[in-house]
Amino acid sequence: MGTTWHVTYLPAPQIAPSSEIQKEIDNILGEINLSMSTYLDSSEITRFNLNRPNQWFDVSEGFFEVIQTALTIGEASDGAYDVTVGPLVNLWGFGPDTGNESLPEQSELTSLLQNTGQDKLHLHEKRLQLRKSAKLSLDFSSIAKGYGVDRVADWLGSLGVVDFLVEVGGEMRLQGNSPRASPWRIAIEQPDNTIGSIAAALSLSDKAVATSGDYRNYFEVAGKRYSHTIDPRTGYPVEHDLVSVTVVHSRAMIADGWATAIMVMGAERGMTVALEKGLAVYFIRRRQGEYSASYSPEFENYLESSK
């Protein structure tokens, strides 16, 4: 997945040695990478992207679970989240074909927008098959890490481990208690250039946390900053003042997807949706160089200062 993973757990009776635990986690994440990485020519997602339109394509159970979840979030977000956005992400230089730091032509954007949209994707649940009705491509970078976290967490739970933290590329799931015999404590990073700067501290158990932001991956042209977060409805990078979104949910995959969806929406619409859907969301905005935070009512219980 082009990132690192980290697991902390409290050993349970009769659990395997840590070396065996590490080997199996590597296997789980390696399997997901081989399925969902757009950087691998032989991956499941790459082969689907190269498949011709109007042909059914067999996929694995995990792949099907991810695409089902992605389409559900896409529909619930009114198109702010869309895993067919891959070609647009690549056009702006944030996909596998990196290094493009010039603005794309409007004709290119218009052409690609005609071949994006989850309405052009069709699922056959019983046969675990997908079909596309246009020359679209999938990109799971906004949800695959969360899915990987859930897979590892579920596997640890199946071993009888009740206290653990699983983190893949910043997305995490926390179960039971930390080694201090209290809920896990994690920090939301302040989106500036200060290493270790903390915007908020959380205390939680039996939950997943995912953050999406525009403050690291971007480029500038003629003094204007272009974020890696692409609005699939317009084809352009988002331009609002929301710079970081953190979502708490029971599943990391869902938190991961919703963090991206709300990052696309912006703070006002994002808060409205969070209230409508009962989502626990923490927003950080940048206005004239100053940062301000807000959060939905469901998020308050996780803030250390509120306890």
C-alpha cells in the first residue's frame, strides 16, 4: 500500500509467538495489496481497470466487500465520494503516474468526467462479479487501508486477543484497553509544519479512527495550491478552507471512506451530513493562516477534555 503498519497488542493465553503474528499480518496486508493496489500491473484492481466495458469480471470476496461499501458511501454522500475518480486523480498527478505538476486541459477533464461515476458500475452479488458500462477505472486508495485495518483487527480478535491497536498508514482500530489498563489515547495532528503538533487528544476503545487532509499532498502553480483531494463531481481539486477531517466509526473501512467524502464536501456541508447520518466527525479549517476546530455532537465523547 506504499505505507507502514503498526500493531500493539496485549498477549492472550495460548496466543502464537509475536513472530508468527507478524508473519500472518504481513500475509493479510500483502494479499490486500495484490488485490487493490493500482501500482501493481497484476493486481485485481488493475486487471479490472484494463478490462473492456460491458464484460463481467470475477472478483474476490474482499474486493466485492470494499466496492459495496464504497458505493454505499458514494450514494449517501450525493457523489462526493466516488471510487471511479482514479483517472482524474492520475490526471492531476496524484496517482501512479506521478510528477505531473501542470494544470490539465479542460478538454481532458471533460473527456475523463464522461468516463467516471459509480452509476456506470454494476454488481452481481451472487456471482461476485463487476461490470462497467464505460471505460472507467477504480481507485481504492481512500478505503483500502481502512479495510486492511479491519481485516487485521478481525483476525486478532479471532485469536482471542481483546486489547490491541492496529494502524495502517494512519488509519487505525482500537480494541479493549492499552497497556496502561485504560482506553487507548491517540492524537489528531495539527495540519501545519510543526512535527508533533497536536490539535486534539482522543480517548477511546472498540472504535476505528481515520483522517483525511490536504496539507501534505499538493502542488502549486502560479502561487495557487492544488490539493490531492479531487471532487469527482467537478474533476477539480477541492478549494474550500477545510484542511483535515477525522471520523470515528466502528469499522475503519467506513471511517476511511467517510473522511474522504467529507473532505470533498467542505465544512458546512460536511457538518450537515454528519448530523444527518449521526457520524462522529472532527473538522479543522484554515482561515487566513489560522486554524479552528469544530466537531459533531457524536464526536464529543471521544475528546479527552470532555471526559
